[in-house]
Amino acid sequence: MIRKHIVVLGAAIALFAASEATAQAPAQTDSARRQGELRRGDRARGDRGMMRQGGMRGLFRGIELTQAQRDQMKTVNEKYRAQFQTIRESLKPDLNAAHEARQRGDTVAARAAFERTKPARDQMQALMQQQRTELRGVLTPEQQKTFDSNVAQMKERMEKRGDRAEKGRRNRGSRS
């Protein structure tokens, strides 16, 4: 009888120790995951501003900048920051309306609200191109070649993503 109690007690202790070890493991993984999110610009939490910045950083992949170049880039980015912010703020009402319409299942209203953002989105695209041109001007000719290659790769990825999205829209439309 005592032997049975000792075995049960030993099993309970082993089970408790295993559950403690398991409970601690996700905390470490969670912490590592959070650190990764911070490095990626909090994409998992929808911080799109940081995503844009991360995309801009991708244009400089493989380019070693001097401190003077970094300072010049910071000046250029500061010059455009307020303009981008103004455009983003002007987009919010229509983007929120599109989101709410999608949540209700009203695709016609969602598309209409999204279409109303086209002039501002076009303006933002033009502004990004202008900024990209100024940033490119800070680079040496050798760095510009790498930058141009990175821009071409980014455009290619965006086109592929756009093709997939368009294909998905066509497929959804044919199911109706």
C-alpha cells in the first residue's frame, strides 16, 4: 500500500515537473517570436508604416552606406514623411468604409470605397517614386547598380503578387 502511494506520488511529481517545463518553453519561444516581429517591423500587428519602411530598406539590400550617406537619406526621408502622413490620413475614411463594407459582405460598396482612394494612392505612388529618385542620387554609381537591381526585384515581386490577387478575384467572380 505504501509502495503504491510512493509510485503515485512519484508519478504526480514527474507530471508536475513535465508540465512546468512545458509551460516555460512557450514563453521562451514567444519571446523569440516577439523579437523577430520587432526586427520585421511589427508586421504581425499590422504596423503598415513599419512595413513600408522595411520595404524601403529592402531597396538597399547589399549596399553598404557611409555615415554621410545615411545622414543624407535621413534628411530625404524626413522631407517626405509629413507628405506621406497627410496622404495616409486622407485615405483612412474610405479605407475604413471599404473594410466595414467587406465585413458586411457588401462587395459593391467595398469596391466603390476603395476606388475613391485611387487619386490619393496614385499621388502616393508618384511621391514614392520621387523619394526613391532622390535616395538613389545619394548613392555612388556602383551602389546605384545594386539599388536598381533591388528595385527591379521588388517590382517583379509586386507584379507576381498582383497577378495572384487578380487570379483570385477572377476565380471568386466565376463561382458566383
